[in-house]
Amino acid sequence: MRTIGLFFLLIFFLSCTHIVPRLPLNKGKQIFLNSSARRNKQMLVNEERLLIKSAKQDSLLSYEKSESGYLFAFKQRATGNVQLPQKGDQIRFQYQIEDLEKNIIYDKEKLGLVNYSIDEEDLLPALREALKIMRPNEVAVFLFPSYLCYSYQGDGDKIGINQPLRFTIERLKNP
């Protein structure tokens, strides 16, 4: 009886020395995520090329690249030493949306005047980014990649999916 107990105890300890790791049950999900990431990176590179091409065609303006990946150029700069808007500041602006070939999608009359409280209201990410670098009485042109605009959904009307856009924004005097 004692030898049988020692035999089972020996088998028990020897069987625990080699641990086999479990493999993922759903390999398809990882493959999908990797291919989606590759597709998005390629789309970003393509959109960046389109933005640079559009900026070069607009030779009257001198575009700069932002840290967020969009290009911008000022048509009209503010005079004086006016600070940039801070969180909670109330501002007023009007804007127009175009495709990268300067075809108007939505004009400023249709979009109307907009009152906005910086970083405290829901607004298109492109506009939130742009308004943070504009002072009153400035007019600027922004070339935005699709991820800052209407992304993979479009607007359901005139703006297509993954469409980079050109915004002309005029920041008016504070309300």
C-alpha cells in the first residue's frame, strides 16, 4: 500500500514539471486588428500626401504643419498683442468647408455664426484644434486629415467617408 502511494506521489510531482502554455482561442481577432492597423496607417500616409499636394497647389499661402497632423496658413493675422483662447473662453466664428480641390461643400452662410466655449462644448475635433490657435479677427485655412473631421462615417450627406477637408475659418470678435 505504501509503495502504491509513493508511486502515485512520484507521478504527481513528475507530471507538474512541464507546463504547456494555453494558446489563444481566437486568432482571427488578432489578425483583423493587425490588418486594420496596417490599413489605417496606409490611409494616413495617403491623406498626408494629399494634404501636402493641396498645400503646394495653393501657392498664395505659406502652410505650416501642426503636431496633430493638419496643415494651416493664415490669410489674415490679428493686430496687437491678443492672447490665444483659454479653456472656457467664449468665442464666435464662422467657417466654410471645402474639399481639397477648393470645391465648396458647405458655405459659411449655410453654416452660420457659431458661438463656442473652448473645450467645454461638443464640436468637431478639427474645429476644436483650429480655434485654439486663432485670435479674434484672424482668418486661416486648415487642411485636415479625415480622422479630425468626419472620419469613416462621413456626414451622411455631402462629405464622404475618410475624406480630408479644407476649412476656412474666420474668428470674429468675442461675443
